[in-house]
Amino acid sequence: MEWEVVIGLETHTQLQTNTKIFSGAAIKYGAEPNTQACEVSLALPGVLPVLNKQAVHCAIKFGLAINAEIAPRSVFARKNYFYPDLPKGYQISQFELPVVGKGAVTIQVPAQGKHAAYEKVINITRAHLEEDAGKSVHGAVEGMSGIDLNRAGTPLLEIVTEPDMRSAAEAVAYAKKLHELVQWIGICDGNMQEGSFRCDVNVSVRPKGTEKLGTRREIKNLNSFKFMQQAIEYETRWQIETLEDGGKIQQATVLFNPDTGETRAMRSKEEANDYRYFPDPDLLPLIITDADKARVSADMPELPEAMKARLEAQYALSSYDASSLTTSRDLADYFVAAVQAGAEPKQTANWVMGSVSAKLNSEDKDINASPISAQQLAQLLKRIADGTISNNAAKQVFEAMWANEGDVDSIIAAKGLKQESDSGAIETIIDEVLAANGAMVEEFKAGKEKAFNALVGQAMKASKGKANPAQVNEILKKKLNA
Amino acid sequence: MTNIDLTNASLKQFGEMLQSKKISSTELTETFLARIKQYNPNINAYIALDESKTLAQAKAADALIASGNIAPLTGIPIAQKDIFCAKGWQTTCGSKMLANFIAPYDAHVISQFDAVGAVNLGKTNMDEFAMGSSNETSYFGAVKNPWSFDRVPGGSSGGSAAAVAARLCAAATGTDTGGSIRQPASLCGLTGLKPTYGVVSRFGMIAFASSLDQAGPMAKNAEDCALMMNVMAGFDERDSTSLNREKENYTRDLNKPLHGLKIGLPKEFFAEGLDADVGKVIETAIAEYKKLGAQIVEVSLPNTGLSIPVYYVLAPAEASSNLSRYDGVRYGHRTAEYTDLMDMYCKSRAEGFGAEVKRRILIGTYVLSAGYYDAYYLKAQQIRRLIAQDFVEAFKQCDVIMGPAAPSTAFKAGEKVDDPVAMYLQDIYTISTNLAGLPGMSVPAGFAQSDDGKSLPVGLQIIGNYFDEARMLNVAHQYQKVTDWHTQAPNLNMPEGTA
């Protein structure tokens, strides 16, 4: 039987606010335990939550970015359960009425083996605001568990998709797209190591061609795309094998172990909590007016799709180039800065997506960490355009610039890569070449076109590669046809 | 020390004495502390006293007075219900769970009194987590009614009520979730006001049922309550349900005549369940209002009978969640020995909470559970809106609503402890205003004779429309100008054997 995997994601994105979602406590990562925990974070008797408007601003921004319905009235609810790192014994979240309703994002799934790259729309079910819990710290004190409430009350936007993905590749493409988007609009720093962007993945399988969803298992807290890919692939295989062996899938929460590459059940549905959600009486319903949305809209950067369209129109880029350049705002900004510094757009796009991206990837660096600035890249490309260096020479200059060996012109000079564009000097070389290769000249005159290329090659060789090939072509043609 | 009888003066009179320097705040405070020492061991109105803190505040108040920097309550000793966090004070909420808890911050109400230089005389006893109508659920022992030591003072603000009645403070704060200011005010013969929900900030007030809890004053008379309200009320951004309104002067209307006032009498408040003697006292009070020029109209609050069942779904639901933070992890009671986390939770909460609190946590957890939520919690919320609508209709016909504050006078200690439903019925006339968010007050209106021949106070309830506190205080004050029920104090030196 052929199986189909069905995947949905729940992503917790930590919002970039100055303070916690329901109190004025700071949210600096990595501070001494419990130094970012005020009375509200500690859930002392008598304290009350007050909603952080910045967090709401972030949620509206996200809603606008995915073209979603933004609820004019949404409600904070209490999710009740006991856990040592949950100081109130309940988490303030949103349940029946979330702030962001249905929306969608378009993903680009890269080519894989014989499968070509393709686009797909992933539907977003909802996104809601909630507070993060603290952390249990084991081993800090001998034989005891410690509680660090620095993270308690950190604002999160939980983004939930429909079960729209059909492969690990699609799930990862969605997660990457979302990761870029929340950074693009400036609501999340995207730092996965620090837990600012964490994914829970719901996986089920069903016989291909059937409608009914299989029983799902939820892989919790994946904080790298690599692990996500591995976890989904393992989980999918495990579920298919279990079913093919005549077993049944129990609804469960599972954890991925990166060391073994396996997923393992954490708790089953039977042990699951009844969270007893009810509207939090300490907080008023969240009312969002059209004026609020307009205010946020004014603060919204150009979105990836709009920017893609603009790059195509303004710089005559292909859809593919424009799409690749807008996978991240920093990359797109780099491109635009280079063009504004005088580089030719198509050539810039080729270099940014070619040499620059390849270098960054191989060194696992972000475009912001590129040793070659957009302005420096433009300088390099201008030297190709004005004939100072050849394309091949430019590659050498690029490597040297990457290694911080100096600016474009000094590297060209130091390495002697300047092209010969003095037509007098080139004529002298060509005259010598023509004199020394009489046989080839005869062949050309007899109609053998190939001989022309051979003569160009001889001329380039004689100039040690520094002659401007276009000029060599032009002068040679003139002399042969004279 | 002066020879003036300090114990029966009003807040206004205390203020005049302090400002004219007839007496210092320190002297006044010491007088009350001495009285507390003498009578409190028997009445048990206070959970926490801290003479050094209290006297330091009195001294600071004397300095303020000397510098001429005075507000009406500067230097006056006020008792604070032990539900308010006060920095450095033991703050227990009447529970073993918090018996060892020293608050590291001030509730809004506490800082408001501090800001005007009032003196915190001590923390008053209360039903555990404000759950009770007799002050018998306190971990720190029952409070005795100063009018009859074998009877309850009402609850949950029973310590504050007994302290005011026994003149163990100049005035006190209370909180009212279903009647916890008005019922004890009625049973102890004092004036108590539960303001409109959202008028007094709940920040630092330990939560019982967040959508119903509201703090208010408990004092000898309406004018005192107005002066207390001027300190307690006001917007506080730390409470999202605090209403952002302009600051009011609650004494502004005290002396307005009542001519033409329309008083609505809900027929449901004078039906079965009301003690006949209490009913008579209320009728006499209404007759007094007629003499003052008021008109009487009959109104109906048809859903009154549903208020208790609705309340005992909603309040426990919120409480079950509000009390989850008492888990033994960060503060409060933790059991001495446990095998694992679950054992620690279970034992700590089993030991830290009393029977009534556990009962309500169980009810609340049940009504919020999957499969029951719609039938209980959601349905109760719908009826809550109907109850509020009843009042909207009634207030189309009248300016204020009057009736009894409690169905009976103070009952005997122990009488209802084993019958929770009988206990819950104590709040039959007060709960609906909490559900509607309306202001209500209880005003001393006379006495009824008990079977054993005791004279026990009866409270008249005045319910106003939203934000009509100033008018209600006016209505009470005008009555108190022509009656003297509010000036009567119990004789604390009862013969042997009656205590």
C-alpha cells in the first residue's frame, strides 16, 4: 500500500517586546536565575496581569502579513494545570477566540532528486497570544530541582497551521518561510538556539487517496530545521511500519532525540490533562479596531511578496531571481544596496545568489556577517562592467576581498589582474599573432569560422589573459576582413 | 493622655481632634492598641498586630500633622482585612496555607491609605480566602460577635466588622464577593459599602473570585464610609478591571435632601426565608424614609432565586483556578515529607487548605471540567446576564433599591458549620449585586430580639445603580441624621458566663 503523511505545525514564536506580556519585568535571555521575575512572574498572592500593548502590536502585524482575519474581539483564557515552572497553576493563553484567524503563507519547496521545485499555499488556522512558562533547572543544587522564572510570562505568538503539508520537505519549507517572515516583519529574533522559535509537529499517516485523517502524534519542541526533517522522516517511517505490522497508533506527545535520531512517546492521551479553559476574569476582552490595524499597517515593512514583485518590475529580474533574493529581508536589502551603489541588477542578482550565498553557506554565516559589504560588491561589479577586469579575474578578486586582503582596486593592482584595453597595445599583439599563425589566417579566409576562435585564444594567451576579449574580437575581425 | 471618649468618635471627629492637636496620632493609636490588648483575646478580630510598625506610622503621621501636610484620614488608625498584601506584614488570608507569608509588596488599597498618612492598626481576621459567612472557616480561629459572644459576626469580613463594632479601630477595610462586607456589617451593626465592581483596585488583594471581588469600607456611619471611599477608590493601571474614571468626592452629596427619592422594594426580598423580626425592622426603616420624603415603588427582581446557584458555580470556578498558585513550590505551606512532586502538591494543599476552601475548589474544578463546562459555567454566565438585566429594568422605576442585607440576625456559632447550603443562604440578598457588579451597602436599622433575649443588630441594604455610591451614601447619611442605630455600641464587659 502507498502511504501519505499528513503534517500540521504549531509554532511558538517569542515576540520582541521590551517587557513580559502581562507585567513590566524585563525579558533578557541568559540572565541570572529569577532576576527577571517580578511579583507577577512569581505569582505572588494578589498580583494581576496587565496586557502588554507591544505584544498585541506584534500579533496584528503577523495577522496583516499573512492576510488573516484579525479578531475585533478576542479573549484571554486560563489553561489550568499544575507544574513547578508554571507559577500561577494556569497559563494565560487564548482558546475559543484567538487574536488572529484564518490566513495563509505561500512556500517554495526546493527541488529534490527527480522532483522539481514547486510552490504551495499553507493555510494558517489561527495565531494566538500567550505567556511562556519558566524553566525547571536540575542539578544546580545537589539532589534538588530549581525553578528559574526569568522566562515565565515571556510573550509568545502560537501559530497553528491546517494539516496541509505532505512531506518533511514541505514542513521544513513552511517552517523556514515562517521563520523568515516573523523576522522580516520584526516581531521575533528567530533565535532557535535560545528557543525564540520552536515548532511542534503533528504527524499522521493514511493510505494514499483516502480522506480520513490517521491518529496523530505530536513531536514537541523542535528547535532546528535539520532535526525537524529527521524527526518527521523517522516518525513517518515508524507510523507506517507500526500500521503495516498490524499495530495501532495511539495519540501521543513524542520527543525527538537528536543523538539516536528517534522519536519517543512522552505521555499518552489517557494521561493528558483536562485544562479546564475559561475566560480569564482578570483581563478584559482584547478589542482591536480598524484604526488599530491601520496604525500597525503604517509600521509594516514591505512584505516579501510585494518586494518580489517590485524587484521584478524595477530591475527586470526573473521571478526566480526575485523570489530567491526575498527569502530574507537582509538578503534583499543587501541586493538593493548593491544596486543603489551602482551595480548592474541582473549581474548583482547572479553574484548575490551565486558566489556570495555559496560562501555564506559554506561558512554558515548570515548575510549581515558577510566580509564583503553591498557597496564593496558593487565596486567589484563596476570593475567588470567598465572593462577593468574580466569575469574570471573578478572571481579571484572576490576571494581576496572575502579574505579581507583589501579594497577592489588595490587587490586588482597587487595581483596584476587589470585587463589590457589599450587598443594600440592590443593591435600590436594581434599583428604578432597574425604574423606567427599564417596557416590559421588562411583557414579562416577559406571559410573555417573555428579558426577565428583559435586566433582569439592565441591573442589572449599572448596578452597573458589581460587583454579585453571584446576588444580582441573587434580588432581581429577588422584586420581579417581588411 | 486625654479623657475624651475616643472610641465612639467618627472619622471626621478624629480628624478634627488630630488637626487641632487635641490628641496626637501616637496617643490615639496607643489608645486603640490598649483596647485591642484588652478585648481582642476574647473577640479574636485580629490575625496580625505589629505595634512597632503601627506606632512608627503614627509617629510619621504626627510629623505630617506638625508640618500641616494633612488629609482627612492622616493619623487615624485603620484596621486592614488580612486579604490585602501589606509590605513586611504577615498576610495570611485567614489560611494555614499563607500562615508564614510576609508580603513583599503593598496592595493598592494599602498604599492609598499610606499615601494619606493613615495608620495601619493591624490585619483583621476573616474566613479562609474570604470563603464563608460566619468567620468560622479562619485558620486563626472564629471571630466572636461583640453584641453576643456566642454568635458569629458574619463573614467573610468578620474580623473587620467585629473590630469596628467593638471599637477596636476607627474604621476598617473589607472585601465583598457575595456579601462579605454587607452581611457582617448587618450582623455587627455597622455601615459597610461594597462599591461598583472596578471602582477600587484589586491589585494586591488576594483573589477569591476575580469577577466578583470588590473592596470597600466598613465603618460606624455613612460619612465615615464616604471619607474611606475618597482614599480607596480610583483608577489603578495595575488592575485591568479597574475603571478609568475621574476621581470622585464621595462626601459631596451627603447633605442633599431625600425629597422625591424613589425607593424600589423588590418583592422577592420580602418573601419566604426572611426572618419576621428582621422584616419588621426593615419596614420601620422604610417608613422613616417616607417621612424623609421618599416614594416607595414595588419592583421585581425575578431571577433573585437563581443568584445563589449561579454564584456557587461561578465563584468556585474562578476560585479553583485562583488558588492553584498555592502549590508549596515558591512560598506558603509545604508539607514536611513527600516522595515526589505529585505527593508534595497533594499533601501541601491537603494540609494548607481548610474544608470549605477544599469544597469550593472541588466544585469549581468540576464545573470547569470537559463535558460539564457548558452545562454549568456557561449556563451560569448566561443567567448572570439575566440577573444584571433584572436590575436594569428595576432601576427604570426607582433611584435606589432597599431590602434586608441578611435574612436573619447573627446566628449561634457552630449552628450552620455542617450545613453549607444554609450558610450559603445568608447571602441571598447580597449576591445578586455582585453578579451584576452593582454597589450595595448595609446600614444599621434597628435591633431584633433573639430567642435567648439578646438585642441583635439588623442591617438595611441599599442597592444603587452603577457608580451611584455618592447618592447611596447620601441616602444612608440622611437616615442616620434622624436615627441613632449607628451610634449604638455593644457592651463588651459582659457578665461571667455569657462570654
